[in-house]
Amino acid sequence: MDGNASGQYDSFEPGKETSSSAAAQRLISASENVYSEKEGHKSVWLDAWSDPVAGVNAFNSCVHTCNLFGDGEWRLVVADEDRKLKVWRGTQKASDPSLLNTPITITSFWTKVMEGSMDIGEVVSMLAQLQEQGVILQTRSLHLMNLPDAEKKLNFMALGRSSIGWATTKKLTFMEHWQGAPLVATTVITCMDVINLAVDEGAAVVRNIYIGATPSLIAIQGELEVGYTITVAARDGKVYTIRNGEVSQTIIQLEAAAVGLIRLGKNFMVGCMNDVVHSYQNNGHKNYSIYLPASIHCIAKLEVSSSRMSRCLLVALSNGEIRIYSDRNLVGMHTVPSPVTGMWFGRYGREDSTLITITKSGALDIKILPRHAILQASSKNMGPPPEQDIPLQTPKKTRLYGQRNWEREMSADMHRIFQPTPSVTGPQEDQAVPKKTRLYVEQTNREREMPADMHRIFQRDLAKLRLTTARAYVKILTDGQGAVAFTSSANLSLNITAQGLGPRFKLILTVRNDGTSHVRDVPVALKYNEKMYRLDKTSIYIPLLVGVLCLDPESGSDTISVVMLSPHSSMPILQAQLRMPVSELEEE
């Protein structure tokens, strides 16, 4: 990026709109106001600027704001899917340099590359050495070498020590370190985040941590030297916690795959594909769950440091809603015309609390949170529903249970209560809570007189239930319909999983012998829908990996059964079934 272009753009002013997007912005604001009044939740945001024809195609992990040039004005950096790194300053696009590959995620951090002062002569000599070695210098560096000494010092102060230092010393160190090293292709990047450093240690790999699954989302809290906690949501539907470089034994199994992960203080929030947001503590204890009316597209963290600290959750749904939750309470909501694909809350320009959203249609919208916005749940929305305060029509405790004289006087009334006579005019009116009847009295006397017989009948029914369960379990083991088998020679168990995205899958069979005797040459047969799948082999001998090809990916998915046969009997030893995942279309 060219730093000279930073002075060509207007500063960000809330409420200022360009002429090309003013009509669209008024239309969006009008629709949001109608929606807010209809639902009863008022929007807490102020409209700052919107560009419905920005043409941005980016996801939540590729949207970020940072103090890019160290001038105190934060810029918006978006890693677009068209391999462009687009930078906005205020309401204008500053630059869009090209990227070598499709971006996955983006973040920013401060580095202390050089300490102390640096002489201008050393900078010019280092630039000359780089030019002699064949390094192509930028226009600013060539211009600095050709200036007089006085102007060189001036321009050197404007460039800053970080950029010049990295362009000289770090480049030479990097080339010397990797000179002659073999080319090694590292694995792909799936997610990225920043952990703070108390002391500058340079650019190096500090630690590699293996969790046993592919990470998809990551959230970090703490400092590297003091103590840190890394929360990782993996593609296997589990959440792992790393404390000071060690993977915790507490692993959270989610109900569905995670689509968003953030940290709010000592807790972390996970949004899942089943339209639910879960809140957990670091030790794995679940705080609460928020059930949403539509699927989750992205979530973000809202932190405001004012007179009182506010930490809230931002959730963007597929129906265009953007909701604000304080704990489990909904405190604000507004809507956008198109579903949100990327969202970021933080500082932009000179404003500390700014919400930046990118929609599926390519629109870019910026809103500002007022300094006096109320992000706390109102008292009228908290607590039990008002219907719970309605008293029930139950008889109060009176002297009926304490005074014998009153019982003698009211014996006739009590007889009418426990033995009601049928009404001549019509049926009696239903009471809110029925009173004690003769049936309740008879049941109480029965329990008091025959406790042994009732206990004996209960134990007999319980024994019958256990016997029926045991018979069904034995039948499954002997018929070979289960995943565990107990034969005379071994104790076998079978598990089957599918690997791949389709249409070509790989079946992984895991057979375990927990018995004392060994088993060999055991044939395995596979049953499947021939119209849906085609297998390389339908009968194999353990161990072997079987390849599967989906013939019609558009038809959905089906079940593949694996039957382990005995060489001495027609009855199967055991059986396992696998529900195949939905196949993707094969690229031409």
C-alpha cells in the first residue's frame, strides 16, 4: 500500500453521505424504523454512512479496522474474495492492492521492530546494498536516496522507524536465515488471532500446539508471558481449551457445528448451525443458551468502555436481523435489506464505537453507537411472566387442622365438601384447583394399609423390565445385528466412518478384538444402495480401506451397512450402519 495516498481522502464524519448512496440510505433507515416499531425493540444505532454499490464480497473473519499508518485515524481493511485488500478511509476507498491467493482471515498487531534511533546515512547505505543485490526498491525509497541530506532527514522522520527498519535490517536477516534452506510447503491456514506480548521477542514460531482436529474458529485472552487462554472450535463439532500451551482435558461437544466464536470476559460464546448461541465458562460449565428465530450468519463482540463497562453480543441472522444481547437479554435490534456476511464492531476514523456490516449484495453499511446508549436490559423484561403473579383459588389454612370444637360445629359443611351432591339445575362450576375428594382419601388409606404389597408389585415389575432388556440385548449379540459381538473365540467391536466431501468417499472400518483369542481371515460384506453408491469391493478381509463413489450427488444420501461374517456359520457375527453425508458435486 502506498502511504502517500492517505492524504487524498476525506475524514470520516458521522451522518455524512455521498450523493450516490443518499437515496438508498434513506430507504434503509425508513425500513429499519418500521421494523423496530413493529417488534417493540428500538434500534440503538445512528446511521453514519452506507454504500449499497460498494461491491464487497467478504466474510466475518476478513473484516478488520486498525490504525494502519500510526496517525491516530483507524481505517477499514477488508480482504475481499476477489483477491483484493481493500482499504477505506472515512467514506472513500484508499487503495486495493492485489493478493496472491484467496484470503482466509485478517488481523492486525503492533510490533517493535527496532529500538533507539537510526542514522539517515545507515538507511541510505542499506538501501544501496539492497539495490545492488537486485532488490527492486519502491518509489519512496528511490526518492529518499536522491534527496539532499536535509530533505532526507525530514522524509526519514515522516516514514517512521518501523517501516524503514523492517525494509532493511529484517529483510537482510530473513534472507541470511533462509538462504540455502529447502523449500517446504506448510499446511493451509484455517483461522488466526492475536495474542499480546509483554516483551518483544521478534518474529519467530514460539510454540506449536496439536489438538487432534482441524481448527475453524479461535478466540484468545491474556498475554503470552503472563498467562493466556485459547479457545478453539474445531470442525469435528468440539470446543477445545488451551491454557498456557497445554490442551485442557475438558472438551465441549456441541450439538451442531460452530459458525461463530467470541470471548466476553471470562466466558466465551459459541454460535451453532442449529440456531442456538451457547455461553460457557473456561472450565466447560454452561451458563445459558439463546434460541434464535433464524440461522446465524456471523457473531461479533461489542465492548464499550464508558462510565460503566458494557460487554454485549452481536448476532446477524439470515432474515436480515442484527440483534444485541446483554447476557441472555435482547437489548436492541435492527434489520438490513440483505443478509449479513461480515460484521465488525470497533473503532473507525475518530469514533470508538462503530458497527461495520457487509451484506450478501455487496453493500457496505456503517453505524455509530451513541455514547449514552442503554445496553442494559430493562426491568420490565426481566423476571417471570406477569401471569405467574395471578393467585390461585386455593383454600387457605384455617383452624380446620387445629381446633376440635370448630370441627364439631362445621361437621355438616365438611360432609358436603367431601361428598358433594349432584346439582338439580345443572353441573357445578369448575374450580381453579380441585379440593380433596373421597378418591384421594381412599388412595391415602390404601398406601397406609398395604405398603408391603405395593413395594412387592413394584419390585416385580422392575425385575420384568430388566429381564426384557437383557433378553433384547442378548438377541442383538447373537443375531449379529449390533456393533459388538461375543463369540466363543473373541470379543469383537466394529465401527465405520466416512472420510471426504464427495462424490468420492473413503470408508474407514475399525475392528477391535478385546478378547484373549486371536481372529484371522474374517470376511466382511458391505450392503448398500446400488442406485446411490458404487463400491470398489463389496466383500473384503480385515484390514482394508474401501473407496466409495457417489453416482448421483443430487439425490441426497443413504445408508451403507457393514456385515462381518463367520467362515464357519451363515449367521453374521456383527453389523454396523453408516449414514453417508450429503455429497458435493464433482468439479469438471
